[in-house]
Amino acid sequence: MRLSSLEYLSPRNVKGILNVLSEHGREAAILAGGTDLLVKMKHRLIRPRLVVDLGMVDKLRYVKWDKKGLRIGAGTKLYEIIQSDSIKAKFPSLSQAASSVASPQIRNMGTVGGNICLDTRCWFYNQSHWWRKAIEPCFKVGGNVCHVARGGDRCWALFMADTPPAFLALDANVKIASKSGERTIPLSQFYTGKGKSPNVLKQDELVTELIVSKNGYKSSYVRFSFREAIDFPVIGVSASLLLEDGAIRDCRIVFTGVGSSPVRASATEEILKGKGVEEAVIEKAAKEASSEIRPISHMEIPALYKRKLGGAMVKKAIKKALEEVDG
Amino acid sequence: MREYSIVGKSLPRIDAKEKLTGAAEYTGDLRLPGMLFGKILRSHLPHAIIKNVNVERAKGLKGVEAIITGMDSTGDKYGMFTPPSPVFADRDPLARDKVRFIGDGVVAVAAVDEDLADEALDLIEVDYEELPAVFNPEEAMAEGAPKIHDYAERNVNVRLERNFGDLEKGFRDADYVREDIFKTQAVQHAAIEPHAALAFWEPAGKLTLWASKQDLYFTRGDLSRTLGIPKSDIRIIKPYVGGGFGSKFELFDLDFSAALLSKKSGRPVKICYNREEVFVASRTRHAATIQLKTGVKKDGTISALDAKVILDTGGYAALGPVSAFLGLLMLVTIYRIPNMRIESYSIYTNNPIAGAMRGHGAVQPIYALEAQLDYIARDMKIEAKEMRIKNSRKGGEVTPLNSVLSSCGMLESIEKACDSSGLVKDRVKLPEGYGLGIGCSCFISGANIDPNLPFEATIKVHTDGSITLLTGASDIGQGSSTTLAQIAAEELGVGLEDIRVIATDSAVTPVEAGSYSSRVTVMSGNAAKAAALEVRRQLLGVAADMLEARVDDLELRGNRAFVKGSPGREVTYDDLVSYAYSKDRLPITGTGTFRPTDVGVGRPFIPGEGGDFTPSFSFGTAVTKINVDMETGKVKVSEITHAHDCGFAINPMSVEGQLEGSGVSGQGFALYEKLYYDKGKLMNPSFLDYRLATSLDAPGPSDVRSIIVESLDPKGPYGAKEAGEGTIISPAPSIANAVFDATGLEIKELPITPDKVFLALEARRGGVR
């Protein structure tokens, strides 16, 4: 499959990017690593008239620490997250999430911003132009049906990115820029929960930075996929835990792969809060997580399995976060 | 055993450098001046009548040079074999009257570049009248099911049945009888090189086709038939091929379309499938339902087998009848079972076309039989290994289908694989969640199925001393050119590097059936050996003159001829050639032909016909070690030990490569790979969503043990048998049986994905309501 002909722009600074986005709006697509965008373009899922490449904008590519905490430029490559010793030491979940994406080649190209903005996926959507001719247009492409949840009234495409749950479990903020200015919002407000348009980003906006200010939390990201590489997670879970005198003072449990956006398991968190780090507590939390998440059968993976797996993965995530305590 | 210099040695492939450096040119790399690019518009409906095709708008697009539809072929349906039988010849190169699966080619366009050709496809309007469709064989066979081909009642492409002994008595004699139904999924070859063809219809009216093919002559016959030109006007050249595994056999829509578009445009036309097209429009391994009823005596002897195999061949037969027969043949051959009834069906549905795939027809039923044998072994408290040994064939046996097993290394493969893997010894000691499993295999070494296709090779010694081996055998990555060159070098007493191989150009190389049914090493190998022996005879004649010795006393080895037992009485190969040249005895040419002597030309896969077609069978055993993550259901393969009786390994490194590749591919079939269809639509036509095993999923190099068993078959060159297809059969059942060993779960449907394992475990724990 080939790209259709298009215009290619590569401004040298953020301002240049924002100008292009402001001028061309829907006709422009932001090219970061391209690992998701180019496939969608070849499938003719999107047909931008021009792409604006972030590749020349060095100022979007950094990992730095200041009084706010950790700042990561949206253009930072996933492998650069993995290579950062300070991230590995302070927020191991981010490192673990970045290193579970696809394959070395894709991690070398893919960016943090791209992973945060990753579109939802569905076997009825991520297909070629010719393939989709065989089916009625679904919600995701502007139609009125969902082929996954037949009779459903919305798009059920799945959010499957690895790093967002890790950022969310650390209460990260995201900085969004447009020609008219900048805003910083909690990442939790970035996601809409809608399969059709999973985030709030407008056509003229660009994600420029992720900010993590949490302190003292132990964290982990675990994911389960059918094969060991080049596979989206069936389920991914990030856990962050604040321990005090052997008890869990605060925590976050965030899933990927179970809905149209990352899903925070608040009831599961409540079970953990204030309890000692004991097998029985973890077991109870896992059980709660299993019933708290509401995945549907998708891409040939049964909902029942996903629910049960969700519990097992929560257990693994908590234990992995605690290992970091000992290690 | 004779001492060999070149055969039996692990020599690097003669084309390794070209491939590793990227210098090797595949069909898709070729370019001719003025070349156009072709694309094929495919049906997006599973079953529909083509009412009208309007190409006017596409024609008007600047840069579009030619457009063809199904109506541009002769209308003679094609398929394997001449004279054509309706059970094969059910296809048009592009659909004429109706489309029968999503992906059926309908219109082809040639344009000055690929983007334009793509754009043109969007402008073509095809009027379809949609027909009811059917997507599984059971429903297709039911009364009132949509009829896909006029001739095929209840969509039965073929139904084959063979009965041996007294089935009733066999079950009466049994102490234990067990019935199971197994299902295997459609999977794909996933050769790294997609299908490609480049055609040039020369002004003089002759056609040259460069194509990624496993065979030249079935393709040429089908082209002649559908284009309406004599075979002699068609030259087919096979450049380097990046894997076939059964998917690059016979005429495809792109071969025909490139040819006819070239005729219409007067320019060369190239068509390359993209990966999605490979997935939907090439071939798959038949999804199968295998019903087995097996009777066993107390001591483990199998007394009766009643088997029914149903294959989903998709919208067209392709090789469906052969696939159905091969399953039957392998069930008959693998174990000594006195009483049998075997029924095998190839059934039309509106799914994409199934066809030959490595381990053709055998993979599905042998998986089922091997899995059931382990269930029986547990039920009867017999060791799984003993179960196989008790029923194993031995060399010299004649099977109920009258195959003479001229050699059989089954027992040796079982012993060696079990010893090396610790199957019996370690099984009892494994912790919970760990398992060891065994799987056995047998497969044909070649098929003698077409009287018009002999096996021939020619060797020429030129005036400059260089040696050329001409062969029609298709090297598709399996290394056949190297194997054949080794044979020639061995007989001529020269080095492997002294042989230049020119292969698979129908205008240059001798007629050859192609690379399928694991026939090249045995049949082309024997032909190459015969050609080399003829050249050797002539070279020795020259040497006898020079050395004033009797031919019988001479030997050719190490690039010289010498008198055996008389040190110093020798001439170098170069002097030999100079002398022959001076005496006008060059070039020396030898042509060798091979015909299996005790095997006829049979087409037992056509209902009503019979006969045998294979000279010998390979045998093998795989033992796999796995562990199951009880919390997720995921199966991890940690070790595989794989012993294969290839008769004699002409190149042991190549045989090991086949064993290692088969292990990973078999693992994919057992655990990950599946083509998911939704009403005939393939849901995962990409390498992201179709899960081939990656290097991280496969066991590490030190945990893969390849064992070569050499039973020295009298019919093969140096004793060789096949090593390319039989190897793929045993890994999947060995993995399934290891999962059974680890968990006690009887999962009778492949692939054994984590959700199946986990939900079965939960059901047993009582956790799922």
C-alpha cells in the first residue's frame, strides 16, 4: 500500500508548526514518529493534504528535571525514555511502559507525544480502503453503526497505548499549545472515553510536554500480549503506590486495553488505600479490578477472559511496584 | 558407506552472498524500459454475479495504458493437470460470471505508475448482484446451501474414501475406543517476498514472464490455456524467490494479468501483491475438522481407525483434492493400523482459497491423531512414547495403499528425540505448569503426478573448463540449487564453487515439475546425479586415454583424475579439459532423466482414479517442553528437540535449517497464528494482527536441538529423502501434547491461545459460570 501524494512541511520550531496547524486545520496531519500515522494514511483512513513533520524541532525532544519534577518533550523518542536512568530510578513505570511498545525499530521512531495521542484501534477500522468497502461505514468513520457491538450507539474502538496508563497513574499533566496560546491540563482530562475521538486535542493544537510532579510513589507497568513483540497489549496495567509505615497511603491503578480510553480503577484503589501490603489485600484488589473493568469482546479476545486477566495483571503490577521498593 | 567429498557436508549456500548483500534480484526488483505497473481490482463481496463492468472512467485517466476483465481470457477454466478435471479446473484467471470470495480478481489495470493504477481502480464500476454466501463446510454441505459451483452438488469438491481390513472387527478387538473432534484453523505461509510477476509480450508475439514461482510448467500450461497461445510461445523465468511454502504454485491472477496487459499495451507490465493481497488473494492452509474414532488394545496396539477429515477449500478448489488425499495417505502411512476407514472431503465455501502449504494435507489430520493418541495413552496409562513405538512402521513394510516403505527411520527418530529431550525420564519430575509432549510425522518424498513432466537435468563442461548445471528445479529459498550442485560436484570430483547452476528458465533449462510435494532432492537430485554420471563417464574416457589406464581403475576427486592405488599416476582437471579440447571432445554434455521405477504416475486424488505416486516417505519426531502461566493462560515454548529421517543429509546445515524453521512455524500454528474471518472477510490481513512467532517467542538457540536420522533410502540420491515438509508436521502436536501434559486440558482446537487455556483452567477450577 502506498501513500497518496501530499505536501510535506518541516518547520524548525514549534511556532512554525503551530502556524501550519492554524492555517491548514483539518487538512494537516502532525507527523511525529509516523509509526501510526503513515499506516493510517496508507489505509486511507485519513487523507491529509499535507503533513507537518516535528522531526526538525529539537526543542520538543528532552527529558529534564526541575522544581516541578519531570518534564518530557512530546517529540522525545520512546527509546530515549528507556535510556534515561533518572526516569528508571524515579518513575520505573514510565520506563517499563515505553519499553513494552511494539519493537526496537518502532520505539526508535515512535515519540511520547505520539503514544499519548495514539488513536483507538478496531479490526473494522484499521483496514485498507478496499477492505472497508465491504462493510457499512461505522461510527469511527462518520457512519451510524458499530460492527463490534452490533446495535450499539457509539464507537467501541479500543485504546491500547502503553505509556498513557503509566503517566496517568503518576497524575501527569499535559501541555497543549496552539497559535493562540498554551494550556496545561491533567492528562486525565485529556481523554474523552470516546472511541471515535479519544482525546480533546483540536485540529490546531499540538501536545508539547508531559509533566510528572509526583513524589515518593513506587510505580510499575505490566502488560500482557499474545506474543512477545510487535503486539498491542491485551491488557496493560500501571500501578503507583505511596507507602507509609508498611501501609498503602495512596495509590493509582490505571488500565489500558479495556475501553476507549485509559481506565482508572477507583474502586480497586479504595480497597488498597490504608491497608498493609499483604497477599490477602492484593488478592482482594485483584478481584475487585476484575469486576470493576468492563471490557467487551474485541479482536477475538473474549470479554470474560479480559476481565479475569485484568485481576491477574493488577496483582502482577502491584507486586512489581513493590519489588522496586526492595530492589 | 562410501566416503564422500562434497555431499554430506554442511556447505554454505551458493547464493548466500548475493542474498546477504542484497545483490540478489527478486521479481519485484526487476525493471524493463517502458515498464508499466499493474493493479487488480478485487471483489469486496463473498458471492455475487457480475452483472456489468464499466471501465470507461478509468480508461479516460491519463497514464492508464490498458485494462482487462475476465472476459478477455479464452473462457477455458483452468486448474491443475491436463487433461483438466472439473474438480481442479474451476477457475478463470479473472472472474467472468461471478465472484466467489472476498478478494476474487475482477479487473486489472496497467498504468505508468502504481499510484495511477490505484487511482484507476477507484474509477471502475462493477455491478454485482449479491448472492447468499456460506462460510463453513458443514453449512455448505447442508441441503439448500448456496451453490458455489454448478457442478459441485452440496459444494463437495471431492469426497474420497478408502477402506482397509474389517473396521467392525477392529473396534470389537479393541479394549478401549475413543472418539474426538479436532479443529484446525486457516493459516498462511507468510513468505517474506510477496507474489510478483513481470511480463513482456514481445512484438513478435512471444511472451516472457518473470515470476515468483515454485513451478514453471503448470503455470505455463494454464497461461497457454487461458491466453489461447501455444505453450511454445511462452517463456517463464523464475528469478530469486523469497519463500514459497506452497503458496507460489500454479497460475495466479497477477501472472495472467501482467501478460495480457502487456499484450494490450505493447509494454512490459509488472504486478506485485501487497501484503493484504497476499493474505486475501493467494492461498491458505485449509481450515479442517477432523473426526477420529480410534480403537486400541490393552498393550497399546491400535486395532482400528475411523477418520473423517473435512477441509474448507474456499471459493475455488486449487489443490483441494490433493490436500484431501494427502491427509488420507498420511493417516494410512504413519502407523500400522490393520483396520481403517478414512473419509476425506474438500468443500467449497465463500472463504478465500486454500491450497498447498508446507506439510500439505498432513498437518491437520496428523495433529489430530497425535493429540488423540496422547489422550488415549493417559486414559490407558501407557507411556506416550511406548504408544508410538508399539504402532510404528518399519522399513520394508507395504502400506494398505501399496506404498513400499523402502526405508523408515521412525523408531530411531522416536528414540533419539526422547533420549535427547528427556521425554520419559523428566516428565514425571516437572513442576506444575510445565509439560513435555511428543509428536510424530511422516510425509511423501515427491509426487509423480503428471506424465508430461519428467525430471531432467543437464550438465555441460565447456571448452574453458567451466561446468554448468542446468535444472528446472525451483530454488525458492530451500537451497535446491546448492543441493544439486553438491551432487554434481561430488560425481565430477570438483569443488562446489566449480559448478555454475542455471535454473528455472523454460527456454533454457530442462523440463521439470517444480518445487512441490517435497520432490526436488529425490527426483531432481537423481536426475542431476544421472547427468553427472554421464559427464563423469566421458571425462574418465578422456583420462583413460591420457593415463593409459582402464576406466574402471580411475577415480575423479579433488579436481584431478587418478589411477586408484597408483600414487602419482594422475592428471589435473584443467589438463584433462585441455587435452579433451585438443582432441575435439568438448563440450562434454550429459543429460540425466529420472523416473521412479516402481512407482506409477497416479492421480489417486481424483475420485474414481487410483495409483501411487511417491517413491519414499520421511519420518520424524518432535519433543517440546513448555510452561503455562496459570494466571494468564499463556504457553511458552522453552525447548524443542526434533529428529527427522531424511534418508541421507546431502547438506546437513540445510536440513537443520528446515528443522529449526519448522519448529518456529509449527509453534506459530499451534499457539498464535489464525486467519480470522467474519463472513468471508479476513479480519487480520497484516503482520501486526496475524501473529507469526517472533524471535522472542521462539526458544533460544541452545534450546533447539536438531537431530538428523539417516535411514539411507535405496531410491534417493545417496539415500536421501525429503526434509522440507515432513518437518513441519510434528512440532504442533508436540506442543499441544505438552500443554496437555502440563495442564491435563484437552484443547482440541488450534491455536491454543491464552484465553482458551485460561478459560478452560477456570472452568475446571469452577471459577467460570
